[in-house]
Amino acid sequence: MAMKINLEEIAKQAQDALGENLVSIVLYGSQARGDASDKSDVNLFFIVQEHAPENLQPLLKLLPEWMKQGVTAPVIFREDQVPRSLDTFAIEFADIAAARRVLYGDDPFTGFTPDWETVRKELEREARQKRIALTRRWLAAGGHAKYYPQIFADMVPGHLTLLRCTLLYQKHILEPTTLEAALSELGRRESWFKSDVWRKLLDSAKGKSKIPAAELDGLMKEYLDQAIALVEALDRGM
């Protein structure tokens, strides 16, 4: 959460718990990008020498207090697995590398450049999966618009993450990009992209605004159209 949390203290606790097994701690996500809200989680990426249960057991006593402060359970990789996983987690590693803060140890992403074609393929696969899931949710709602706000709340955040990573791919540059900046820049770059639609969807998903009932059908149609357009754009390489 965007609260007064002492990240240095969190890192120190992890060091004390894991000892020499801990190699690096990297902060990523909205806290590292600078667009965290009061409800945003704190996302941490740990690199360790060994990640068997007995090696990570000391973290169990720390997690309950961390989670009260909004720190989610960390993503943990063994040191030798990172370079071997670049093609498997191309989107995720590109997203972390684009906006990160090293809290302990060496920066594992120094000099990292993703295979951008692999990133594109993963983005296209994710976009297709989300388009399919959205269409199924829409059909299951049976035309009852009262269910659409919940669909927006469930589906839009994942789509927005995908859009931010799509901009990274399009620019072939790993740099911090807030969600608002991504929406604005995609709107300037892509004729099919409707920033105003995504902002309405975002506000609805976050509960910032209640979409009038008369507008829900139209917004859902625009959401479906945008989901299709994203797939087509990624398929042709933008």
C-alpha cells in the first residue's frame, strides 16, 4: 500500500532471516513506477541461492506482519534460474526491468535487454486469452448490464497491465511508465486506441465513478471492441 512503510527495514528483516542465501531484493510494480495508490500492494522480487522450502522457512514468521503493511508474498527465483527464464517470463521481466529499485544486493537486471519478438508473442497470447475471457463473461451476463461493473472490476486491471507492457514493446525501451502516461501515449501513437474508453473503464474498476445504467451497454461494447483491436495490433506487430 502507499503508506508509510519502511522498505529498508523490510529488506533488513529479510537479510536477517535468510542470511547468505539472500542475493538480491528488488522493488517493482506501482511503488517503483511512482503511480501507487493508497490501496497499492508492495511487490518484491527476491533472488536466492536456494529456494527449497527449508531454505525459505524463515520468511514464514515475517509474512503476516509484512502483509498487514501491504507487502505481498515475494516472487522468488534461484540465482541461476533468472537467465534461463528470460524467454519464459519475457513480459514479467521486461515490466520489472522497466521500473525497479534495488533494496539489497546487486541489480539482477543491469544490462538486461529482452528479446522483443518474444515479448510481442507473449503479449499477443495474453491479449487473446483476455479477449476470450472477456467475451465469455459478457455472454454469461446474458445482456444484463447490472453485471458489467463487476466484469470491469475483474477484467480491466489485467488489461491495463497488458497495455502498459504493450507500450514498452512498441518503444523497445525499458523505462518507467505510469498507467496514465501509457494511456496518453498509446492514444497518440495508435489510431485504434481510445484513451477515454480505458479511463472510464479504469474509474469504474476502481470504484471512482459509477457508470450510469444507460451507458453500461455502450461501454461494454467499446471494451470488447478495444480488446479485439489490441489482439489485432499485436498480431501485426503494431
